[in-house]
Amino acid sequence: MSPTAQAVLASWTFPPGIVLTLVLTALLYVHGSARLRAQMPARFPWWRMTAFLTGLVTVLLAVASPLDAFAALLLQAHMVQHLLLIMVAPPLLLLGAPAMPLLRGLPAGMARGALGPFLASPTVERIGARLVHPVVAWLALAVVTWGWHVPAAYELALRSTGWHAVEHASFLVAALLFWWPVVQPWPSRAWWPRWAMVPYLLLADVQNTVLAGFLVFAERVLYAHYTAVPRLGGLSALDDQAAAGAIMWVPGSIAFLVPAAMITWSLLSPTPRPAAAAPRLRLPRTRPFDVLALPVVGRLLRSRWARPVAQGAMLVVAAAVVVDGLLGPTSSPMNLAGVLPWTYWRGGVVIGLLIAGNLFCFACPFTLPRALARRLGGARRPWPRALRSKWIAVGLLVAFFAAYELLSPWDSPRWTAWLVVAYFAVAFTVDARWSGASFCRWVCPIGQFQFVQSLVSPLEVRVRQPQACATCTTHDCLRGNATQRGCELDLFLPTKTSNLDCTFCLDCVRACPHDNIGLLVTAPGAALAAPRRRLLRPDTTALVLVFVGAAFASAAAMVAPVTAWQRAMGIELGVSPAVVAAAMVLLAVGVLPVLARFVAPASALRARFALALVPLGAAMWAAHFGFHLFAGLGTALPVLQRMVGDPHPDWAAGAAMALDPSRLLRLELLLLDAGLVLTLILAWRIARDQRARPSGAFGLAAPWATVALVLWLGGVWTVMQPMEMRGTMAHPGMMHP
């Protein structure tokens, strides 16, 4: 036998107290479970016993295997111990519903005469219920996890065998409390509704990821003990620490996110779907909430003047950006053209799209030229049939992402001003010649970006009662009538199931003679789970994949390690770093379409799985631009002071309005986690629609789930890096999360 194998075998310790406790617990459970299974076979199937016994074996592996011996030499081994005690053993033990089997496994006299009455007392029940309250359980795990990773506490556990045992016991107990509300073992009762466990798990993953990030990206060794022990395999203490952080980060996050996805899936599909039924998300049977039914907001949105007033206000803002961009200071942080579009507008739009759908399109000033063209008698011809696709907009969107890195418009107020002017000119030219809102539907790259982002939004313009539309013969929502035009984008409301191409103009609402159209709250991502033909076209698939790829590429292009690499590559190739950045973005944007063709050769299947990535891409855009918005919240204050004639703008007051970057990091991680969960759910739903057996569905969904996990890891890495605050006084410095 090799010396290594001998050393590993000799490292098993089998502490008598722990082994005896685990064996006795297993015997009690097996005995009690057998008795209960004879009475309640449906409640205690064999898999419960298997789960419980596997949980006990996992505890033994964590505390008695060579992992425990190597924990003093490798932080990685210690981290695997922690994950087994926190992420693996507790949910397995709770899946065994251990309370009743353990009680029934005891001798009858002990169970009935002593322990049973004690556990049934009101005081004990009340204390036990309070301990497994989700708030208490969540805080218990967070406090124990962070507390034992404080260097002083961690070093104490390494020096003292007794404190090491206390550390492991506290991990196991806190994790049992944490997983109790998630598993909800019989016969316990839940404090919160089932859906609340999704944010419960996502928030737990956020704190786990933040702690893992400290370990991965720390520039010094946090635990001095590992600098004084022999290093195994030539691995430095700092590299060992980073590897331990990666173990906590990736498997730990998966342990939180997979249950969150399973719970969400069960909520969206509460009953088995018949094999012949059409694939769809099950919406609540209650009447959906209608924003237009609200007393003040609804009446305001339904008013015929609401949109012109909103567009007029945005036109004034656009005019101010153009004037200041052309005539004002050339420094971006001191110019409206450097602050409003690149800090406020982008961040506000991506967050607004997730919350409220295409409400920016409702106020978009670029559609005003269409109204002017109609008054001048233009827009008579239909858009050419050969060009009725998203390919023009896809090309313009890709060109913009490359030009953004190559030309740095965020750093040039004049570039920004001329870009706004050119946008108005193109909008007027297209809509003056062609009818049917051709610019919005086929050309506008900003609009296409927003259409994709809003596919995740819970708000959608749709009919309230489909049966009312079945008896309608005029279809005024589409064709219009004598007092109100219909939908210029040719969207027929009874068959409309997504926000694609819908500009929230609400013309259909005012035209409907039955008052049957509202701004309804729907299940987020419902249109992605059961898409109509418009969402499955090749041009729409390309748009979606460009949207997702650019989300991660554009964010990564602004973090310190990547910008340093771009400078180094520029020097080596003899070109500007901006050229390297633009090439990197183009390459990254093109990777997903190529990868999609490789993973799913069938275009229809590729289109469906591509749609599943939209929530993750939308989350990345919101995390990226939201960071710029909240970190640069006060950047407009000194610019406005300068515009009203103040010779000494208060830059410090503007900087003081920014939110704490550490708080922003938690929000960014929460967004990415939620995006990943919804993406995994959609991928599994699509795979189940294609394959009747779970094994076949798993094989079909696995490549796309892997792509989603890789993107998610890249997104988490990106938001944890120092980020350039372009166009603000923080540039060329960095904001540290």
C-alpha cells in the first residue's frame, strides 16, 4: 500500500462519543421508522430512512474522516467540513422527518412516561416553535457562519480540540434550524407561506457569497495558522484560502439556489400537468391585479394627455442634454450629457423595466417625430416585407456595444449630444416614410433592448376577460375607431402574451369599446415558459442571445482586472486599449449564438432555451446599471448647481448622496441569484415539455443550466471587483464593492 493511502486510512479517528451517538440515533430511527411505516406507509416511505441515514453518515465523514485531520493543514479541507455540516447533512436529516421516528424508537415507558410529556408541554413547544421561526433560523446560521470565520475565533478552533468540537456542533445545530423552515419536516407547521422560502434562501446565498468573496479576493492570508504549517502540494496559504472561498462560493450557492428553484417550480406547477395539455405556467385563479383600476394612477395613465405630457417632459430633458452637450463644459462629470444618459437614464430604465414593464416607451420622446410625420401627411407606405425582422436592430445593438468601448461616448458630452440628435433624425426619417410605428418595431435598438428586458416584468398590457373578446366583431383595439387609433404595432390583444413590441402607448385601452384591456400583473417569465411564434423566430433568438451576452461582457469590461488586461494587451499588440475592449465585447457577444447552435442544433428548441436565459441577462443588466445609478446618485447635483450659475459646485454634497457600495453588492448578488433561479426553472420547464421522463429532461436541460451557472459565476465575480465609475468624478478611479 502506498504511503499516501496509509496516511489517509490512518487519519480516520472515529471518536467514541460521536460514533456511539450516531449509531444509537440510527438504531432508534430505524426501529421507530419501521413501526411508523407499518401504520403510515405513505408518510414514511423508504427514501426518508435513506435520507436520514445518509445525513448521519455525512456527519461522520465531516468529523471523523481524513478531512478533520487535514483541516489543520488546508483551509480547503476545513471548508469542505463546514459545507458538509451546513449544506448537506442537515437537509438530509430533516428530510427523514426524524421527530416521530426517534420518539417511537425509544422504549415505550421512556417515550410515554418522561420524554413524550416533556416535549408535548406548551412551554417546550413554544420555545421550539420560536427557534425554527424563519427570522431566528436565518440569523442563527448567519451569525454562526460569520462568527466562526472571524480570524480570532477561527484560530481558537484550530488550537483547541474542545473549541473545534463546539464550532462543528454550532454549525450543525444552526444549520438544522436554518433548513427546518425550508424542509418543514412532518408534523411541524410553517410560520410563513411557502413562497417566502425563495427570498429566504436567496438572502442566505447573498451572505454566503459575500463571505466567500472575502476569502477569494483577499490580498493577504486571513488565518495566520496556515502560514506556519507545512504546505501540501506546493500550494501557498493564499492560494489555499482562495480555493476554500471558491468551495464555499460555488457548491454553497448551488445548495441554496437549487432548493429555491425547486420551491418556485412547485409553486408554479401545483398540480401535475396532463401529458396532452399545452405547456404553460399556471396563473392564479383570482382576478389579476390591474394598475389601470387604481384610483389616481389608473385614471392618470388612461388619460389621453398622459403620454403627450410625459413625452414632452422627456423631450425637454433631451433638449437640455443636447444643448449642454454641445455648448457646455467638455468634462463629462460637469455636463448633463455626461451624467443624465449614462448614470441616471440607463440605471432607471433597466430597473424600471423589471418592475413596471415598458413604461419608458410610454414616455419615449423619440416617438414624437412619428406624430409630427402623421400631421405632415407622411408615413403612407408599409414597412418592406423583406425587412420585417429584428436583424437591423440586432446589428445596430451590436454596433452600439462595440462603439461604446471604442469611442467612449460616456466621456464626451459632444458625442452624446450628437448621438441624441442622430436618434431623433433617424426616428423622424423612418416614421415619415413608413407607417405602422416602423422605427419602434424594426429599427430602434434601444426599444429592442427594452422589449427583451421587459419580458421578465410582471406588468403586461392584456385583456381582462378573454370571453369578452370572443364576441367582439369590431376589434377596435387593433383597428381603431372614429375617436381613437388602435395599435400601431399591429398587436392583437386577445392573442398577445408578452411585452415584445408593446410600447405601452395604451391606445388599445382607450379604443376598446368594452373597457376590457388593462395593465395587469402576471407571473414573471410566463411568456418565456410558453412563448408564441413571435418569440421563436431566428431574429428574436439572436436578439435575446446578444442581449444576454452583452450584459456580462459590458459589465466585465469595466472592472479593474479586465481593464488592466486590456491595457497590457493594447501595449503588446500596439493598439489602443479601447480597440481591445471593443474586440472583447464583440467576441463575447458572439459566443452565445455560436454556443447555442452547438448545444441545440434544432432552431425551435434553441429559441426556447435561449429565452430561458433572459432572466439572468436582465438581472445582470439591472445589477450593473443599478450599481452606477445608486453609486452615482448625487452626480447631477453639482452639474445643476453649475447650470444655475453657482461658480463653486458642491461636489462633496453630491458624493455624499451615493449609497454604500457594500449594500449595493448585496442587492446585486440578490438580483443575480433571483435571475439564476428563474432561468433554471424555465430551462427545466422547457426540458420537461420536450421529454416525458425526468432523466431525458435532465439531459436536455443540463447544457443550458451549465451555461447559466457559468454566466452567473462570471456575473458574481464581476460585481465583486472594483468597478469604473465612467463619466463621474470617480473616474478614472474605482468604486470598491
